Amino acid sequence: MGFAIAIDGPAAAGKGTISKAVAAHFGFAHLDTGLLYRAVGARVLAGVDPIAAARALVAEDLEDAGLRTADVAQAASRVAVIGAVRAALVDFQRAFARRAGGAVLDGRDIGTVICPEAEAKLFVTASAEVRAARRHAELVARGAEAVFETVLAEVKERDARDAGRAEAPMVAALDAVVIDTSDMSIDAAVSAAIAAVEAART
Ligand code: CDP
């Protein structure tokens, strides 16, 4: 029997780092579901219809290194409000969640819509300013030109769109353990996440 861990939360809260570390700790597979929406967003920027792009998506599309840009992130959150896009991506995510060896999925709606029966649920968050500072540092480290105020405005814009949409809005599941990483080191946040999953296992 598999074991599913749902990790949701806003942009740059630390979900990705925590999810990878939790998956490595328990020997589970990891799916960054944001990449699905980013891959669809990238296709839309190239002129493809969003619903057609979502239906045609294959696992290899998630390996495209170009999916990490700020433009693709905004395009992802715009296609993510479309119900038919979300519907086209459900089966892939649910199949991943139920793989035999255990799975960690991170996103916005994993604990609420994709996998409400997940054995462990976390909601990882942080203040918008801290998240923008982290994303800014990430972009600069990657050699991109980034202005902090612009990154902060984009983070807030995406938060509002993700939390305000009618379809699968970003919200903590009622039974999720909330981890606010604003004042936490990466190690402390990872330890808190592993402890929460351990508590759910017993
Ligand atoms: O890495 P970051 O947190 O900046 O973003 P991401 O997780 O790659 O997600 C990009 C966008 O995809 C988000 O802003 C959401 O609009 C959308 N998304 C979603 O709607 N549902 C998910 N499960 C994952 C991402």
C-alpha cells in the first residue's frame, strides 16, 4: 500500500526544498505539480491553446529547464484558473500519489482536491516579503536580472490569483499541519516537516 504526502503552499515558501528532503528521507518519489502548470503555461506562451496543451502533456515535458522563469510562472498561474486545464492534469497526479513505494506531491491543491485522503498533509508558508527575497536570490543566482520590488509584486499577484480562483483555490486543508518558514532555517523547516509526517505515520 502506498503512502501519500501532500505539501501545499504559496510560491517560494520552501515547498520544493522541503518536499525533496522529505521524499529523500522516506525513500519516496517526488512530484513538483507546479511543473505541470508551468509546462502548460510555456506552451501557451508559444501560442498553443491551454486546454489542448494540458491534454497533450507527457512526463518528459516536465524536464524542460526553461520552465523556471518568472514569465512561465505567471503564465502557469493564468492557465491554472481554467477548470478544463486542471481536470486534464488530475489523473496523472492521482496515479503518482498512489504509486506503491510512497509519494510526495507539492503544489497548491494536493491536500484539498488531488489527494484529500493523503496520509500526511502539510501547508508550508512564509510572509510575502521573505518569499520574494528568496525568489529574488534564486533568480540572481541563476544569472537572471531581477529587481526585488518586481519579484515581490509578482509573488503577491500570483498569491491573489491562486487563492482567489473559483477552481481548486490555494488554501490549507483543515487537517494540514501548517509550517511557517519565515524565521526558520532550511534545516529547521525540513526537520519540522519530517516530524509532522512521522506523527501521521504512527
Ligand atoms: O515554484 P513556485 O512556488 O513559484 O510555483 P509552482 O509551484 O511552480 O507553481 C506555478 C503556478 O502553478 C502557481 O502559481 C499556481 O497557479 C499553479 N499551480 C496550481 O494551480 N496547482 C498546483 N498544484 C501547482 C501549481
